[in-house]
Amino acid sequence: MLRNLPFAVFFGAVIILPFVAGEYFLSVGLGLLMWIALTQSWSLLSGLTGYISLGHVVFYGLGAYLAALSWGHLPLWAVLALAGAGNFAFATAISLPVLRVRGPYFVILTFGLAELVKFSVMAIESALGEYGRLLFDVPSMATLYWLMLGFAVIATAATQLILSTRLGQGLIAIREDEETAETVGVPVTIYKSLAFGLSAAIPGVVGALMMLRTTYFEPQQVFDPIVSFTIVSIAIIGGSDDSRGPLFGAVFLVLLSELFWAKAPQVYLILQGILLIGFVVFLPEGICGRLFAQRARR
């Protein structure tokens, strides 16, 4: 029961938030839920398999692009479904060549893939004569908040559920020793491709929702590498091998970022970088890992 207490407290608070908070705090809450969903989806691949991705923004950006293209032609549910399914199909299609490399080569490859897709989208938009797309008649902030909350819950539940399945155990085996896992019968290629596809679907939906929030599509903005760096930072700060880590990490970093931005807007990214270095050096297991390691020793 104590294991699920952080989830109960957090999701209880975010359910109450729209009824007691103003527009600013609702916007902060929306951003917090966005980072939780993104980091949980990243953990499905990188946390479980050890294939560290530094290009997760590619799926966020593609989801935003699909929303920008389809909004006004499709209903909301179809736009979100297109963003999620489109990213799943894209990730699954490229998984075989991408997942053939490991370690630092995979990190570099994913970062390069995100940049390649960004400049490809920019070239397509330029060829079409589009230099930014405005979206009209978008859903209200409250509607987007509830939808983002739903997908944050789905991403968290999916991470927790997959951990308890044969797929989750197979992905962990791949992380520990891929060759040995394949030797004992783990379908390594299928599991990695499935994890890659699942980890892409949620960011696609999240990107679509945030596109409807900002109402303006600009490739440099939605494919910003800072998105990927922030996801990795939250995962490191939160720690742990389960879905509690992204929850702790997102709450800590988002609230601290708001404080940094309010008090030191010129240097807040520098302060975040120093904070991340501090966690890597002095608290490599993250907040969640340290808390539950101390509880286990009692």
C-alpha cells in the first residue's frame, strides 16, 4: 500500500487543482503532467532496456506536426489517435536499423535522428510555402488539462504494468545482458521494437495536446533538443527502476524550474545544469532510489 501512496497523493492533488487554481497554476499543472507522461514513455525504452535515447523530442515534435496538419479537418479524438498511431508506426518502422547500435552510438544516433526529422519538416514546410501554422478554435485549457492528466495516468500505469509482465522482464534482461537474454530465448528484436513503438506513442499524443495549447506550429520550437535533455534530467533526478521515479523527478524539477525562472530568469538553465551535475555526482540513484533504499534498511 505504501508503494502506491505517492501516486494516490499526487493524482489526488492534480484532480483537485482545476477546481481551486487560477490560469497560471493550471498552466504549471499542465506542464507538470506533460513531463510526467514524456518521462514515463522514455522509461519504457531507455529505463528498461538501457538504450539511452537523447532524441525523444522527435516523437513529441511529430505528434505536434500531425496535430497542426490535421486540426480543423478531424475531430479532437481523431487528431490524438493519429498522433499516437502515427508515432507508433514511425518508431516501429525505423526500430530495426536504429536499435542495431548500442551505448554511446545509440545516444548519438537518436540525437541525430531528431535533428534529421526537424530539418526534414522544415524543408517540407518551406516547399509548401508555410512558415508557421496557426490553429484556431482549440479546446479550452481545462479540457487540455484533463486530457493530459488522462494520458499521464495511462503512461504511468503502462510503465507499472509492463514491469510486471513477461515483456517487462524481457526488457530488463536485455538491459542486463542482451546476448545472454537472446541465448535463453528472449525475443530480443521483437521486444526492443515493441518497446520503441510504445515509447513513441505517448509523446505523439502529448505533442498534439501541447500544439493545441500553444496554437502555433514552428519546427524549431517543437523539435527543440531541450525537450529531450529535460526528459533525461527528470529521469536521473527521480531515479528508481519503476514509475515512481519520473513522478518524483518531474515534481521536483518543474517546481524548482518555476522558482528559478521567477527569481533568476537569466541564469535558470545554468542553475538547472548545476543541479543535474550534483545529482549525477552525489545522488546517482535519484530521489526515489534514495528514499526507498533508506526505507528498506530500516
